[in-house]
Amino acid sequence: MNFFDLNLLQIEDAESNRELLEQAQSLGYQCVALNTSCVLTKKGKLPHVKKMDTKGLTLSVFYRLTVATNDCNTLHCLTNPIANEYDIISIVPQSEKLFLQACSSLQVDMISLKMTERLDFHLKRPQVRQALERGITFEITYSPLIQDESMRRNVIANGMDLVQLTKGKGIVVSSGTSGLLELRGPYDVANLGHLFGLKGGDCKAIITSSCKSVVMHSEMRLKTAKGIVSCRKLEAGDTHSKSIGEEMEVGN
């Protein structure tokens, strides 16, 4: 069984990124995603992926792009070929209209809500269910729980609301940090699931099977766009998109 952290923040300092990957590996993670974030604008360009030298590491590294926007007119950026340089695409919708669109039609793999603040809109079960049916996963980041008391309260409250709406399914919990001291081991993260009302196997799924589903959804999205569907085994040390369907069958 592989443990995932799908939100290690990638910064400009390559040495710090390398140290973060080494720390994640030492804590027991087998698969991680380096996350680049940007705010979409009408004329803005997406950042190109910056691949790391992972020589000597045994964990698998994926590359993720997280886009934030409050304007539907910026969503055309997601069709830019640059977006396909990334393994995983996540969106932070900053309005109810964008949230509804992300749940119903956007070609993304994850929805990451800004849970450190009171949301500007109410999450509704029909839209959340629609996203889950489309294979889209919701993300909770745990680093704010460590950073600030007021943020901690908001993250827990918003996380509990999300768990109630999803019935504990289709949720991943990741670090959302570039700091070594804020990174926690997989079993500690699984235990955090209880703060949001998760129980039993759902606590383990937030760092295992739900994360695998994100990667599989991503590959299907990318390969379907190219008219190609393949199934390859996830191999440690690779740094590009690949299927883990076979690995799921033999690794659970």
C-alpha cells in the first residue's frame, strides 16, 4: 500500500524542494506531488512545469498545477497545452458559480477549497455528489492546523461540513506546505481524519486509495484527450504521469 502527499509546495529553491522530497520519503511516503500555484487572469499565462532531479530518491514524484480564480472568463487557460505538462490539475474556486462549474464540467482532477476562512458560498450536496460521480476529489490541507488557531478552527469546521456532504468519500488530506517542520507522517495524517468526522477506513483512504483515484483520473483525462488509453504500473522514482491501475490491484 502506497502513502501519498499530493500537495508539497514547489518553490524556486531547488535545494529546498529536494530536502522536502527527502523528508517526505523518510516519513514513509511513496508517492508525492510537487504543487505549483497560480491565479488565473484573462491574459495571464500558465507557468511551465519545473521538473526536479530525483536521482537517488525511491518515491514517485508527480507534478501538480493548482489554479485559483473568481472569474469564469479565465477558465480558457485550462485548455492551454501548458496545462498538460502537469500530471494533476486542481482548482480553487472563489465563487459559487465557479464551484458549480468545477463540479459539473471543468476538466480538473481535484477541487481544493480555501478552508482557512469562512467560505463565501454554501456547499450543496447535489453539486458535491455530481463532482464525485465525475471522479473529482476534494482536498483538505492540514498545515494550517499547525500554523494558527483561528485558521485551525475554520479548517476543522469547513472540513467537517465537507465530510458530511461527501459521507467521507472522495476526500484527500495533504500537507500544503514547503516547510520541513510542518510535514507529518502518513499515520499522523490519517489520525487527523478524526478531527473532520472521518471514521475507520475512510481515515486511511485520505492518504491512500482516494489519492490513487486522483492520479488515475488525471491519467485518464490526459490520455483521453490524446485519444490514447494505457495502463502501466507505477514505478518508484519516475517523475511523469503514469497509470497505477495495475498497482492498485496488487498493492491493496
